[in-house]
Amino acid sequence: MIIGFIYIDNWSHFFQIDVHKSNLHLHYFLPERTVIISTENIGEFVTKEAWRKTKNYRLIIKTREGKKYTSSVIGSNLLQKNMKELKQTLMIKN
């Protein structure tokens, strides 16, 4: 059970986003894979609190089709910086 929890909590979420032309590439550890989402298919970006020893967050990308892609846990300052850069890169106004 513990291994299952560790997998779900740490490795089942994407840990890196790359923007290539008009696509987002979401990178995962295990199983190692890259999910590609067209920027035209992005519905919204949402943040969700994820408590550890301190307050952290997860980024959730929702597509127009209703799919959700959730990030690994990230600190507040880094999340704000990354969201700003991502929105500027994609020219998304929120």
C-alpha cells in the first residue's frame, strides 16, 4: 500500500512543461512518458492547495474536452513565476 501511495502522490503527476510551437509537452517520471496537448485545446489553468509541511500547490490543466492533467507539488513562489511565464508564452489572459 505504501508504494502505491508514493507512486500516486509523486510520480503520477507531470513534473515539467515544455512549450513547442502550439503544443504543451507534459513530462512524467513513471511510467516515463510525454503527453502532448494542443494549446487550442486548453480550457483553463487551475491551482489547488497541496499541504505538506508547508502550503504548496498543484497546477491543473483542464482541456476543452474535459480532461485534467495535474502537476507534482510546487511551492507558491515557483508556481506564481511559472504561471506568469506560461501565460505569457501562450498569450493567455486570465
